[in-house]
Amino acid sequence: MRTPAVAVLTVLVAALPLLQPLDDQPARQHDLRQIAQVIERHEWALRQSPERMAAFRRLAARDVKLAAQPMPDWRYFGLAASLIASVENPHTLIWPDPEERYYLPLSFYWASDGLVMVPIAGSPKALALGDRVLAIGGRTPAALARALGHYTPGSGYDVRYTATAFGLLAARYSLQWLGVVGRQGLVPIAFEDVRGRVQHLALAFENLPDYLGRQYLSQALFQDHFIAPPGVRVTRAPYGWRVAPGRYGVFWLRSFDPSPALDESISRFFAAVDRGNAPNVVIDVQQDTGGDAYIGQEFIDALLTRQNVSRRVYVLTDWGSFSASVLLAENVLEDGLGQTVGQPTGEDLEVNGEANFTEPETGIWFQSAVTPPTDPLGREAAALYPGIRVPLTVWDVQHGVNAVAVWLGGLAPARASN
């Protein structure tokens, strides 16, 4: 499944902008050929389809030929990124080795009905949390998402998550790909503030070496308020739990990274649920990019040993749920243990093992993390649509409404015994 390293590298491929000048065309061609060769060896889905393999080889040959021509760095990495995106596997990544990082001083979050701003340290004072983005460089969020699909592998939910949570819509190189940077290096942004007033700004890129830290902090604080269960803080630890006796027990985790402490917490959680006679068990994997699949299996095993207990099970998901977290939700459904709640997810592609290399000529790093799927039904790379829809809307953000908390508050309590 998606490892911590893969999650970090996904952040980098989505958020790192212009690099040192790459003027050596033979080195660029060499890197692209190497990427294509590694993909052919490791991408199981390609090797099972002669048609897809032939199409990939044609695209790779085209990119190698184009790379022989002088071009800006951002266009060259656009070629490499589109080659990776053609595989449609979010676990296969490339990312550049940056010397400088240029970003708009903004972070974004895609609610179910629109793109909103999440200001970070250094953002213009005219911007506020929840301002709805109407256009960036004259292109609507929907149009930007479609265009980003040419550079970001996976489903539409993968694209949205990568574009917002990992800063793709703030990075200079990606916005140059999209053609939204003006001649003077400014990016026009049209937005609607919380009072319904349409405003326009032209933002400049800033050299922010610590942008990723600022962006991560702003997103974490946002999630803390709008998707976290009541009474927990997602910024303090990658997992946690809370039991409301007689009502529900909720275990949230933002990563499937294994540890003895996590194993112990899962055991303590279910023991507390039993002691508190909580009729509802909620496993929250919103914004969880995955990790080791065995963590999900621990939840499944704990639930299966309690099948004779009258208890309702729910898995909270959204489009930030990927890989192992989606596999957990699918297994809950398949085993008849409960329902999924929230928003559609990213992808559940099953992976194990890695192949990676670095090319010193251009600084391209590449990683492929795929082995033959273990799922005979072939459900890999499919978004999961929840049975109980609880979206987070722009209105919720603007009015400070935690949709998850509202839903949890409506869960039925345990019935009093006679």
C-alpha cells in the first residue's frame, strides 16, 4: 500500500516548482527513456494489456523526441509528468530536485461544491478562510481540474486532492503548465468573499523555502475544525480515539503507518467501546493517504470477533482517503460489517514493493510501487462512493459548520435495558 515515503514524495511532485536550468537535451532524453523502461518493467496493468503498452510506448517516444528541443524547464517536466499520468496510477511518481521554491502565498481546499481558500502565513489580508475561488488566471476550478488530469495520475478525486492538499495550485511550475501566469509573472485570481462580494487580485510568486510547512499547518488546522471528530485534534498525533458512553466510539487516523503504540491504541479503543456500551463504532479515515494494509486488517479482525454484538459500524471517508484507507472501507462493506459515510474517496490501488532511481544529469527522481493486484475482482484504482453522503460544502466552511460533528451527534444512542 502507499508508504509514508510515497506520501511524502507525492507532496513533492505536486508542490515543487522551477528548478535549476536544464539545458542538456541528451540528458533529458536519457531520463525519459529510463522512466519509460522502469514503468514497462513494473506496471502490471500495462504488461497485461498490449494495447495500453503500445499506446504508452508511442507517448514515451513522442516525449523523448520533444525533449531534444530547447524548452523551459516547466514544459520539460510537463512532458515527464504527462508520461507518468498516462499510467493512471497515483503510486507511480516523479519529482524534481529543487533549488528554489516559488509559490503563491495561498493554500486551497476543495469542498464538495467548490474550491475555497485557506490562507497561510504571508497571505494577503484581503483573503479569508472560506473565500470561494471563481477563477485562477481566467480558468474556473472545474476547468483547472480537467487540465490537471493531464499531469496528475488517477481519478478526479486524486487530482483534486493532489491539487489542493499538496499545493499544486500554488506552485509556480504547475501554474505555468496550466497557462495562467501573466506576462508580468502575476496570477489573476477572482473570488467571492463570505459576504458575497466578488473581488479580484493579481498575486505574485514568493520564494518561500518553508512553504510546505506553512501550507501543511494551514491544512491541518483546517481539517482539525472541519473534518475531525468532536474532542480530538488531528494536529497533535496521526491517530486517536474517543468514546462517548452509550452513544459512539470514534477512532480517527490520518496515516496507516504501523507502530506498536498504534496497535495498542486499537486494542484499547475497542475495549473502551465494550465498556462504554457504545452501539456505534466510527472509523475515520478522512484525509488518510494510506500506508501499511495490515493496520486496516487489525480493525477488520477486531470487528469480526465482535460480530455477535449488536453494533453499527461506519467508516468516514472523503476524497483525501487513498490506498490502504479505501481498502479498509471496501473490506468493511464486503464483510457486511457496516457502511461508509462522507464523500467519495481517491483510489484504492493495491501496491507492494518499490523501484526508484535518481538521474544526476537532470535531477529527476522517479518511483514506481506496483506489483500484481491481489484483488481478483480488479477493483483497484476505483473511487469508493459512500452509502451515507455527508459532504462538506462551501457554506459549511464559511459558517464554521463541522458536518462530521453534526452527523455524529445524530447517531442513535443505546437503548435502555429493561
